[in-house]
Amino acid sequence: MKKIILAAAAVAFATPAMAAPGDTATDSGTATAEIVAPITITHDGGALDFGIVIPGTAVGTVVVTQGGAGSVTGDALFVSGSTNAADSFTVTGDANRAYSIVTTGGSVTSGGNSMTFTTDAPASGTLSATGSDSFSVGGTLNVGANQAAGTYSGNYDATVSYN
């Protein structure tokens, strides 16, 4: 009986044996990172030019395409010889990378008078092998009935982001 108790005590207080070879394994993984050139946008210095407009007694619009062609709708007319122009931006960054474009609308003001406008730009673009691209912005100007005469100006934002 003493032998059984001593054997049980020896088992209870025995230290665990070291793991035998083959019970553990180690391997290596890989880690990667890619750093890209920051995307930048530069205004080329022009303007989204809605031209010289004669308002009517009802509302009208002036539409300028991304190609710079102007047209009027509703009760608005161009002054003879008026010219229109789309605005333009240059984008630089990581070569061959796709990006998205978002432009905002805004308002143009002259003194206490204003008109709202929306913008029209491509939704996306792709940088060239040299890391550059450009795009144009058109828009639609809302001309009020009997809009007050004046030289109107305002701003809008163009934002680009990598896809």
C-alpha cells in the first residue's frame, strides 16, 4: 500500500517532460508595402466661362460642355460674339494609377446679386505612364428672370483621389 501511495505522490508532483522533437514547427511569412507618389491637382489658370448673357423675363440657363461649347436654354440669350470656355486641371501622381474626380457647384456673385451653377466633369481618369493627366470642367449656370447686370464671379472645388 505504501508503494501505491508513493507512486501516486510521485506522479502528482512530477515535472512535465520536455516536448519531444516534432511537436512544434516554425516557418517564415512575408510582409510587403508599396509607397505611391501623392496625387496632386493643379488648376491650369483658366476659368469656367459662361460668357456674356442677356437675361429674359423668365429663368434660363447657360450650359458649357467639357469641350467648351456654350448653349442657352429658357429665356436667356448670348450677346453676339460671346465666347465660352471649360475650365481645366492637371493631375499628377503614381504612373498608370486610376483616380476619381469630384467637382462641386457654387454661386457667382456681383455685389448683392448671385446666380447658382453646377459643374460637369468626368467621374474618373487614369494617370499616364509618366504620372500625369488632365481633365476639363463644364457646367450649367442658372440665370434668374430679369437677372441684375454685373460681372459675376465665384469659385468651386475639384477633388481627385486614387481609386
